[in-house]
Amino acid sequence: MFAEIITIGDELLIGQVVDTNSAWIGHELNNVGVEVLRVTSVRDRQNEIVDALESAMKRVDLVIVTGGLGPTKDDITKKVLCDYFDTKLIFNDAVYANIKRILGNRISMNDLNKSQAMVPEKCTVINNRVGTAPICWFEANNKILVSLPGVPQEMTTVMSEEILPRLKNIASLGNIIHRTFLVKNLPESILAEKIASWEGQLPDSIKLAYLPKLGIVLLRLTARGTDENVLSDLLNEESLKLKSILGKDLLIDSDSPLEIILGDKLKNLGLSIATAESCTGGSIAARITSIPGCSEYYKGGIVAYSNQVKIDLLEVSPAILSAKGAVSEETVIAMAKGAMKQLNVDCAIATSGIAGPDGGTVDKPVGTIWIAACYKEKQLTLKQEINRGRAMNVERAANNALLLMLELLETGKN
Amino acid sequence: MFAEIITIGDELLIGQVVDTNSAWIGHELNNVGVEVLRVTSVRDRQNEIVDALESAMKRVDLVIVTGGLGPTKDDITKKVLCDYFDTKLIFNDAVYANIKRILGNRISMNDLNKSQAMVPEKCTVINNRVGTAPICWFEANNKILVSLPGVPQEMTTVMSEEILPRLKNIASLGNIIHRTFLVKNLPESILAEKIASWEGQLPDSIKLAYLPKLGIVLLRLTARGTDENVLSDLLNEESLKLKSILGKDLLIDSDSPLEIILGDKLKNLGLSIATAESCTGGSIAARITSIPGCSEYYKGGIVAYSNQVKIDLLEVSPAILSAKGAVSEETVIAMAKGAMKQLNVDCAIATSGIAGPDGGTVDKPVGTIWIAACYKEKQLTLKQEINRGRAMNVERAANNALLLMLELLETGKN
């Protein structure tokens, strides 16, 4: 089954909001064997929405529409869908009751909230457990169109609980299987050269894609066909060949975020960890703590942005700071060891660098970032020297710090 | 001038990568008076790319294409553009020299790298200062098509330095001005009711949009027309009316992130700040340190994920923790005061809560998060009680913490 996604809202076109819904929907549809051919974002204008709807309904069997279902005047999706499916809005008691439940005691019901209970007559209305906007499922000429709210948490909840199970029940879904490999140390072009002959012999049902990401490259294999077992065997066979070519450069056959891979490893080894961050400013801690259950191994961290905090809380010696500077191998090692001592943990990650855009010198230009990973008596350090702007320098340093810790745990077992 | 954006890459459709390029491009084009009507994401397939190109070139004057310019086999954009514009690929010395410069000593040049120096004959080639993929500017039938790399940092650099200045030089660009207002405390429907009569009297050239965001609502006014002064006067007039209706609920007339607003305020007041985070796990620190120059006011922070770290590093009394629990008003106040003392700062923000998905109790269900803001002797606290999943609970708590600190600085001046 093929699908398209249409996201509606001026805010997407003027760049006030990044469309994260499409990627999430694409990922989930793939998992149930629905292939997304196109994503279209249009403004809150009747004729532009209709134009996008008409083209999509011609090309594919399933169209997922998000956005434009709020209570305010700029949200026109329901009206447009009524015109498109030649129907009208009618009051729906169940939707009204749901809106009252959701608003609860927080606010009293006004006319705008009530207008959300008006739904197109010719559609199946699906309950929105976590929001006030109704979900509409239309069927016409063997095609399906589903209209969902644009608020990500509402959309993901309703898709997971209501829409994906319905789609799974619809027969004739093809099979799509992905396998993703995380490769470190190799730039894209060198990696491509290394695996060129393997890539050349891949069967037609398997497609390869490269996804470079600040310090790592994800390799994605996608198999498409009707028989899941055949596809799975094929993928396993090609994965084994790839692994034997890449050896140590292949970090893991997973597209899990590094913070999950590291968390799993720490749990398996029964180790605890802390962070000591200067230029990454808490973003490594934020990534580690984004994983539920991280309290099992993560105890906490110190964001030592100023040198005084490095001295006071991490016991970095002022002598090191003045002799070597805050951006130095000696400083990050001292920071990591300080964190291990202060937070009484088995391992620690530390970063210190010049994230930019200012603060660079001839010796230490913007983008110079030192990283240390310590595990008991063992340690690894890395000097990152590439400037792609503050946000990407920090993100790359966080990736490298997590990778360095993983590498230390692989090689440095006591 | 009207534009469309086409982003190319399987990874966008299967949801492995979120398309952040479109929002950035939309925002920047708006600033130079170019209105984006549509964003289309398509797979790396010749016929699908051509179909998207043809439709877009019919509808608008400018098409920005990103992605599919890498050195590997799955990247086919250049070839497709050659077919579309009826031209062929030729070797370009300047592009080759640039690729050699970019790769530098990191890796040696291979055939894949060299293939990036092949460019369409019928286009203006623009140098990519920060990457190996060439930028192609096509003109045909009074329409412009620009092909850019999909790597965000390369795309944004080239757009800023090369493409936007060229577009600004092209006459007949209309004017678009946005003003955004950050409103707190009011749910969308209540806010809409409050400003309904004002909204009803807005002139045709001004459009209003609501952008709800976890604890705040952004109101965006967009004025379109030919005369910038007229538009600006109109916007000012309507902004004043809006401000008088909203009063204290209107936090600031800016769409700056809260961390910039807070940073500016701290700089103006000459104050320093620290963070003490439990459930937000470093994400407040990461947001504050995402702003260049934050070292002027941000000294550092402690991520006190475990209770022992709250006791050891923030001097939270074990008596409070056992009597009131880690998720309590008393604990977050003690955490903030501990951070002020340990990091020797004027202000501190603290959080402690149950981010989820597990760990809730009857008294303190998942989503219960206590927040404290302290400034010298003064303090404000807030109990957040809404569960929208771990990531959104944390993001909302970070928003509320930054808002609470802003409020304290407004009302609690010593």
C-alpha cells in the first residue's frame, strides 16, 4: 500500500514550526508495510489544500492529513474536507462529551470549543483520547483519507492507538523491512568505496542508503516484497557480508540513538556514570536522561561552564587551567576524574571546547573541543577539530563523547 | 515572489530524518519578501522528482531543491536536473579544487569525490564554501531553480552567503512582515474568545495565526503588501490594540526563544544564574548554553538526578527528602538555594518531578513536576501537573522554569 502525507498550516511554510509529524508518521507507516511516497505541506488556504488533496488521492491509496483542526478561525481543514467529500458539518454528541472531558475543570466551554464538536457527516469519527479535535476517517473509491490534529502528542497517540491498528487489519499490505548499521570513523565517500562491490551485488529487492550524521554514518538497508521470511533471510545474508567487510568500523547494527546503546551497555555491565560538561552545556546529560529508566545508571552531572565552577565543583587544578587552558586534554581528564569522585560513579564523560561563533584563537580555533571518557583507571581522549557552527559543534561533540565512552567500555574492561 | 521547496531523500519519507531545512528556508525567504506556498518531500526516484519539479515550476517563480547531492549512488538529483533542463554533466575545475580543499588532509580523493565535480552545463555554479557538493542555479522561462545540498549546515551557509543576497537583488519582491507575541497562562480557545472582536476588525492585509506550544501560545500577525512603511504602521497600530487587550498575559512581543529573552534580561540586570535540574536532566542548561555569549551570565549547573547527588552537591537536607520527597516544593527550593550557594550566583532555577512513563504514585502521578526560581532572597514556585509523555513533560517544565525566572525578575526586583 502506498501513502502520502499532507501537513497543513501557515506556520510550517514560514518556518515558525518544524514539521516533525511527517517523519514520525513515515516511520510508523513503514513498520506496518505502508510506503510513503510524498509529503506535502500547504498553507491554510482552501484552494491550496484541495489541490494537494486531489493530487495525492490520485496517486495513492491512503492519505494522512494533519493540522488545521484547532478551535480558531485560521483552522479550516474540516470545512475543506466537507467540500471535497461533498458533505456537511453536523453536531456530534460523543465528540462534544470528549471535549468537555478534556477541558475538565481547567477552563469553561465556549463557542469555539463547541464548534470542535461539529464533524463531517460522511466519515467515521474516531475518538481523540488526549485532545479536543475529532479524528475523521473517510473512505471513497477504495481510497482512505484520515484527518488528524497537528499537535504532535495528540497525533502520535491517536495514530498509535486508533489508526495503525486499523491499517494493519486491511489486507494486501506489502512488507518493508529496514536494517540500519552505525558506522564510525569513515567519511561517506571512503565508506562507499569500501563497500562498492558488495553494494553492486545487492539483489533488486534490497536498497542501500547513506545517512551521514556528525561523526557517524548510518547505512540503511531496505527490503521490499511480499514474503516476510524471504526478505528477512535476504537481509540477514547481506548484513553478514557487510559486517565482515566493515569489521571494527561497524559500531552496532541498530539505528538506536547512541544514548540508548550506551545505557544498555552500562546496565549490562552494572556500571554508573556521570557527566562533566563545559561547551556541551548539559546536552549530553539531557540526551542520557531522555531515556526512561536511566536513573539505574545515570547519577547526575556538573555543567562547569565557568572556570571557577571547574575548580570549585570538579576540583580541576588552577595550575592545569592556567598552564594548559580550559580547552585541553589535561582539563577534560581532570573534569571527568572530578565528576567520578564528586558523584561517586564508575565512569564519566567530560567536554571542554570552543563551540563558537566567537572565542577562537590561532592555536585553538572555533570548533576545537576536547573530550574525555574515564572508566575506573582507564581513559580515552579525543580532540574534535571541525567547525560547523555552534549547534552542530555541540551535537557532534555529544555524539563523539557517547561513542568514546562506548569504545572505552568495549576495549577497557577491567 | 512565490516559491516552493522540494526536499529529496528516502530518509525523509521513511522518517529516519526530520526535514528541518524547509522551515529554515521558509523563514529566511519570508524575510526577503518571498512567500513559500508549498513544501514537497519526495524519494530518490527520477520520475517522482521530475513530477514534483514540473508541478512546482508551473505554480511559482522560484523553486529551492535540497538533497540528493552526495557522492554515493543513491543521490541522483544532478542527473535528474540535467534531464529536466535538457543538458549534460561536465567537469568543473573550480568545483574540483573546492572539493580538494574541503577534504584537505582528512582523506584522499577517490572517484566518488571526483564525481562531485561534474555539474550541469546549463547552470550557474556557485561555490560551496563549507562542503563538497556544488550549488546549481538554473534560470529558464523567467523562473529560477536552485539546487542545494541537504546537509543543514551546508545549506544554511550557502543560502545565507550566496542565495539570499542574489534573491534580494531581484526586483519586484513583495513585502511580508511578521510580528509574534508570546502569551502565557491562556489556553488557545480562551485567548481566541478574548481577542475575537479585535481579530474581526483586522484589515485584509493582516492575517492572524495561533501557535500553541506547551504552556505558551504564540500569536503571529502577518502583513502582506507592496509598501513596507504602510504595512509597518498598520502592524504597529494593531499590535498596540492587542497589547492593551492582553495586558499582563502578553509576556513579550517577540518570537525569540525563552532562553534568549531570559539571557537578555540577565545581561541587562547584570545578574548571574545557575541551574539545578533533576527531571529536566540538563535540558534547561542545554537551552541556556545554546545561546552564544551566555557565559556572561550562566556559570553552570548541577544535574542532580539521584537523591544522593541532591544531598552531596546541592546540600538538600535528607530530612526534607524523607519528609516531603524529592518531588516537592521544599526540595526544589532547597535545590535552587544550594545551586546559588555552590556556584556563587544571583539566581537559580530548579526542577524535580516524575517525567514518566513510570514512577508515578496516587499522590504524585506521572507529570507532577515542581519548579523553583530563586533570585537573592525572593522565590517563586510552580507545580506542573499534566502528562503528555516524557519528552513533552520535560520540555514543558523547561519552558515553565524559564518563564518563572522571567516572572521573578519582573516582579521580584530587589
